Amino acid sequence: MAGVRQKIRIKYIVIESKQSNMEVDESINKIITSFRSSLKEDGGDIELVDFKNGIIKVRIKRTTVPVTFSKFLREYKTREGISCGRCRIPTSTIVSALEFELKQKIPMIIKVEVEK
């Protein structure tokens, strides 16, 4: 149908959060604390730097334990970006596992960024 014009209606959806800011902050801290304990056992660490507009910024110290022996990978059942058992866990693997966990529990999370 060449030459036919169609009107497109765009509707905006407003999603109201049922969680207060304090509850969201507590949930984020609880998840990051859980990650921290696993990462510390592997010789790494994670720290919350900022949370604003659905974006979480963290600082990560990579692990020292080879992937084969990693408690973190066993606990969070992730192997994204890992090709062998001798390497340390890539930062991207930690971030993707954290982002997945946060988005599952806090829908308002958009992404996780690493601050260097």
C-alpha cells in the first residue's frame, strides 16, 4: 500500500516503585555484601561507590585464586568470559553476575558500571 500514511500513537508507561529508597539501598548493600564475602575468599573485593538513576557504580579488586578453585564461580554459577581454569576471574564476569542478581531482585536497576 504505497502512499498510505498511518498515525502511530505512543503511550508512555509509568512504573511506580513499591520499594522506598531506603529499602532499595538495603537490598543493594545486602547483595553486594554477599558478593564481597565470596570474592574475599578468592582474594578479591567489591565496594559500592554510587547508586543513581538505576545505575550502580562499583570498585572491584580482581581475585587471586584460579578459576578452577573459585568459590565465587561455584556460588553464583557463572562462567561467562572464562576460557580456562588457570586464569583469574575476569572483572566482566563479576559485573555480569552482580548485574543479573541485582536486576532479579531490584527491577529498577539498569546496569552496573565499574569505577577504576
